[in-house]
Amino acid sequence: MTAPTVRWPGVPEGEVVRSPQRPLPGGGLDDRAWSERLAEAVDAVDAPDAVFAVSRHGRRTLHSGGTAPAPAVPRPELRYELGSASKTFTALVLAQLIRRGALTGGEPAVACLRPDRVPGASPLTLAHLVTHTSGLPALPADFLVRALPAWRTNPYARYPGPRVVDAFLRHRPRHRPGTRWHYSNFGVAVLGHALASATGTAWEELLAEHVLDPLALGATGIRPGGPGSDAVGHGKDGRTPVPPFDAGGFQAAGAVRGTPHDLLTFLEAHLDPSGARSAEALLSVRTPVLRRGLGHRHVHTTGWFRHPTDRGPMYFHSGATLGQQAFLGFRPGTGTALVALCTRRFRARDPFVATAYSLLARD
């Protein structure tokens, strides 16, 4: 199916959408070429619904389409589940708290969650949790047992916040924190609870106070809003609808959902933080904090994967839930930000992430 150009309110079909927060650069951009690239990308992911949106120096172009009939609400106006790409929001919350002096990042997580257990507390810090160097596994040891009855619907919903915290307090890492990198949904979930406990503020309120409100992301949140506001996910077959994702106690690791335009605004703030209230925090989450792998080829910041290109570094993070996938990325050297979203569960040899990555990496 050919992907139609998005009709954004007040914008004729086929016209480039201009960001109200960024002036157009002096030179023209090849908008037609970008429109063609986005249309090809939407077709390539083969999903019921897909949106690819790019911002070049604040000039936005979006394409949407899919194998399913167009929903009553235009695809670009719906909110999509980010899954693990939510961690980029969590990293920014922590960076904001550090910049404001509320925390340093070096606090032991146990001390934040259970101040009465400070003597002899584990050396595992908030910084270890956000950088996946905590030594924690991807998920708690008993997660599978508890989640199995709802494995095809909402497994995370069966693992609430108190159980996440309890599992963390009982866990004994195999490796000393800071010595190995291992991607951990468990660790970032614990981070969210630690930040909430340390500040005396619920995670949802922390996210709003430090990220959503300062960046004016009014169409972004962590709770589903219903079929009139949220895109419907689908299984691997691309036909079977699945329920909205419930992150349970893993909100900080994967609960965020937002519209394509809100997500572009989020990325544009990372591209050019100069005018944002959270400028220092936005710059800090771009700073490399660790390298790993053969020849230290893999570079990570507090919230992003970072790969080199001929025109400067590229920052990105993907995510998936039981019925949707997301990809967020930006390149300061080219002034480019990319949001890619689709409503089909990840499957073997899925083309979604590779398509989005290659689109952002192209000059």
C-alpha cells in the first residue's frame, strides 16, 4: 500500500509541516527527496499502521500509512507506545534532578529505597542503573513465573512496583556494579522507583515536572487514553489487535506513549537545547559515559546509544511492546531528528529498526 502524505490540521496534503519552535534555515532542503524516503520506509515496515516523521533544522515532514484501513483519528494524531525508548525520558529526569542539585547520581539505590538499610548498603548507584552497569539481569528472577499466565496479553501488569522493589532488595548481583554492561529493564525500573522514593514524588509526577511540562509535551504520558487517542497494537501476524501496554512496576523502563509531533519536539530539544529550560540536562544526556565491546566500539550516554557517522555522532534508541515498535534518533551534525512508529509486534527478521536506523544514518 502506498503511504499517503500526512494531513496535519491546517496544512494542505503534501506540504511540509514547519515546527513552530524553530525557524527555517537560510538554504532550502530537499523536501521531495525526504518525502519519498519516508514513504518508502512506511511501506517497508509492513505494519497495520506506521508513521515516519523527520525534522531537519526544525522543518518537519511526516508520512503515514499501513496495511490496515485508516483509523477514524488520523495516524499522526494518535499516541504510540515507545517501550524501551521510554528510557530516554527517564535519563532526562535523572539529569534534571542532578542539575537542580536534588541528587548527584552517586547515591546508592538501596539508600534511596530503604534509608533504614544504609549501613553496609550495596555500592550499586543510580548512575549504575541508568547506564545498565548495575549487574542486574534483564528481568527479575521470578518475572517469568508471575508473567506467564498473561504472556500474550500484558505480562508486565502482573509485576507491580512493590514487587520490583522487593526483588531488587533481595537480589545479589553476580558482578560488581560498574564492571560490566548488560541491558536491564529491571535496572531502569528500579531507578524510577528510587527517584520517586528519594524525592517523595510519584514517577508520573516526576516525568511531568522535569520533562513533559518544560518541553510542552501535552500529548505524551504513561497511561493509555483509549482508542480515540491511542494507536491500537497488533500481534506478529499484523491482524490480531492486542490490549494497550500496561508496564506494571516497569513504568520508568517502558511506559511512555506520545504522538509523532510531541516526539519530534522532544528530539528537537536534544538537537538544539539552547532555548530550553532544561538545556544543561539535555546536553548532559548526549555526553558519552562508557565504551564497551571490541575496541570500545560501542559508545553509550546516560540515555542513548551513540554511533559515529561522517558528519558527527548519531544518537538513537528503539523500543517495543507486545503490539507496537518505536525508534527515536537524532544527529546534531545534520540537524536531523527521526521518529518512527508502527503497530505490529516485533518478529524474526523484522525490518522496522533497520529501516529507521538506515534512514537516520543517510546524509
